[in-house]
Amino acid sequence: MAVLLLLPASSAEETAELLRRVPQFSHDTARESRVAVARWARRRYPPGPGHRLDLQPHLVGERLVLDVLTRTPNLLHDDDILAATSVLAFAYATFPDALDHLNTLLTRRPDLLPDALTSVLATGVTGHPFDQALSSLIDSHCTDVDLRTRLIALDCATALPLLSLALTRLHVEHFRLLAATEPDRYRPDLADSLINLGTSLSDVGRPLEALTVVEQAVAIHRELAAVEPDRYRPDLAGSLQNLGTSLSDVGRPLEALTVVEQAVAIHRELAAVEPDRYRPHLAGSLHNLGSRLSDVGQLQEALPPVEQAVATYRELAAVEPGRYRPSLAGSLINLGISLRDVGRFREALPLVEQAVATYRELAAVEPGRYRPDLAGSLINLGISLRDVGRFREALPLVEQAVATYRELAAVEPGRYRPDLARSLHNLMASFKQMGDLDGVLRAQREMVVVWRACADRDPELYGPFYQREAAQLRRQLNEAGRFEEAVAPDLDIDPDTDSAATS
């Protein structure tokens, strides 16, 4: 049964031949037995589209396959690797030990890695250990030029950010080599691959590294646009947008504002000539300009570009809702923040409510893509409700956001721990306005532990956050009369909370 669940056979004859793998059916004299078992198995468990037996429920078959492979590791031959990878990937969703078998198979034949990964990605299976194992396989075998060329053709799902990072690194290495010999032809591709690498690094919580590669991309696009402005100014504007985000992520807001202003200027000129093509790009750069102006304290100046972005996205979403509703929701959040910043709290609230409603609908259809956006919008709605005195309504929304970020950070800690820490800061504020001191201290203690985990990974970027919040927690504990806890060397998470996994 394990053999026939793992390997495809399009007929009873092929099924019978596969049964030679089983010792008692391996001899020529067992032909009749093989055929009889093959016919019985195909009648009892008719094969699915992949020509493998379809044992229901699947988890029974998957457990059987894994147990047999553990006892009989040589059951699969090298020629079977591609056929077995999708079975083991599906099995991993229920049984984590399937990953060991999958990793062993792919390590045996690295030349099959591109085709095997294509099969694995088609399953849609995700998970941090799964992602980490696949990315390690890429890193281990990326020195082979032919293999690298085949791997960069893969289209990786963003739900596997470490694998996506490993593949974008391969793209950069590939185009660096080509650009060294044919710069006129391949430098644009190198710049694009650097932008993608920057995005991948940001997605796994490595903003300082992201900044370095995005700066390289901008430098290339500047040189290209100086020679062929009509062709490369749009690319320059896009890379400037990315640079602005990267500079903001590492705490350099004034520099971020400067480059985003350059991007807006280019997009304005482009949209004046080709509005249908470049208005969406202009809206995106205006959205970012508003954020960057807010970051440097120019709160009144931030409103007009954000309002213009919202107006543009409303028009675009009316025509192409599937394409532009997410952008509209993001710009509504941004406008709500800008209105709050200038004290227009009651105007901000309905805009944020509209954004939350949109993200709820989007997350119901594509949770993997939009749950983080929904969590962020719930935080903003909680803040807006607190601003108008509706504290009791704000608390459950912020708690829902924190719960989402806990789940996300458990799977992708590098990417979502900072968001979790910030959401806990908002939860602390909600408890404070409700007069719940114990709730304040629980949220604050957990926040300190999360910032400490961030600081352990990136002390330069997150160390100051941890030091500041740890000092604030000690002050709060002192004020609450909990002196022993306040002077303890480690501010460990409260064991009564349900979030110890975040540490």
C-alpha cells in the first residue's frame, strides 16, 4: 500500500510491476500474486488524477507511507524522487516528520531540485520549518551554474519567505555574473533583481540588509535613467519608492522623505503624459509621501498627498475593484492616521472602519495574504475608537489583532515579531484607559520579551526598543509595588499568559 500511495501507475500492469519493490512479491514466481493485489488495490482505492491509490482518509495513507519509509529507507529509488515529493509535502501538513524524508530525497539528487520544488510548491503547503528546509537546500546547491539557471525560473509563493529570499539571491548572483560581461544588456535585470531581493529581506525582518541592496538598485537606475530617461525614469521612480521605505524601516526618516519626494516628482511628470498608465504609480508614491511627511512631524503637510492618493484609488477601484481595493484600503488607513495626527478624530473613524471592512472581506478569501493587513487595520481602528472615548469597543479589536500577530510571529518570527511588539503596546494602552493595571503589566511584560527576541537577532536596530521598554516596565512594576520583579535580572514573561511561544 505504501508503494502504491507514493508512486503513480496508470494501469493494473504498471501497478503490479511496482509491487516488485515489496520483498514477498519481488520474484518472477509471484507474478500472479502481484497482479491479484494490484487489481484489488485499484478497485478498493481507485487512483486519483496523479495515478496513485487514493486511500481515504488521506492522513491514514500518509501515516502509513511515513512509517514504511522510516523502516525501509531504500524503498524509493532515485527515479522515484519527483513522483514522491508532492506526497511527502502534503503529508507534512499533518505529520511534521515527513519533512525529514522529503529533505533526504531532495538531497540525494540535487539535479532534480528545480522540478521537485515545482511539484512541492504546487501543493500550497507552507510552514516555517518547511520554508527553512527548502531554502537551505537552495543555499547548499546554488554553486552549480546550470542548477542555478534552472532554479531562478521558479515562481515562489510569498507564503514561503525564506525560500523566496534564497531564490531572489540566486537571481542577483545570476545577473551579477551576466552584467559583468554584458553590462548594457543585463544591468537593468540586475537592478530589478536587487529590488526583489530587498523586498525579500524586508519580508524576513532584515531591513538593514534590505537597505544595502536597494541602494545598489537605485544607483544603477540613476545611471540608466541619465542615459535613457524615457526608458528608465519609471524604474528609477519605483526603486526610489523602495529606498524610501527601506530608509524609514531603519529609522532614517529625513533621508526617506527626500527620496520619496523625488519619486513623486517623476511620477507626476509621467502621469501628466500617460495618466492611464501612471496614475496608479502616482497614487502609491503620494501615499508614501504622506507617511514620510508624518514621520518627520510635518502633519498638516501630510494630509493633501494622502487625500489625493485616496481620491485616485477610489476612482481606480470603482473600475477595477479586484485590483485596487487593497490599495484603497491601505490609503484609507493612511488618511485616518493623518487625520488623527491633526486632531480630526471623528473624521478619521469612518475611514478606518471602511478599511477594516474591506480587509475582512479580503482576508476571508485570501487569509495568507491579507490577515496581516487586517490585523494592522484593527490596531488602527482600536486607536480611532479610543480617540473618541469608545474604550470598551476598542479593547476586543486590539486583542484580536494581537492574537493574529502572535500566530504570524510563531510562523515567521523575523518578519512579524516587531509588529507583535507594537500591537502589544496598543493593547497596553487599551488596558490603561480601561483602568486595568494587571492587563497593562501583562501586555508590557510580553512586549519586552518580544523586543528582547528582536534585539537578540538584530541588536543595532531593535536594541534601543528593548532597552527603552524594559526600563519603562521596571518603573511600572516599582509604581505597582512589585519591587522584587522590578529589580529581577530578567523580565521574563508572565507564566499565566498564553503567549510564551513569542519568546
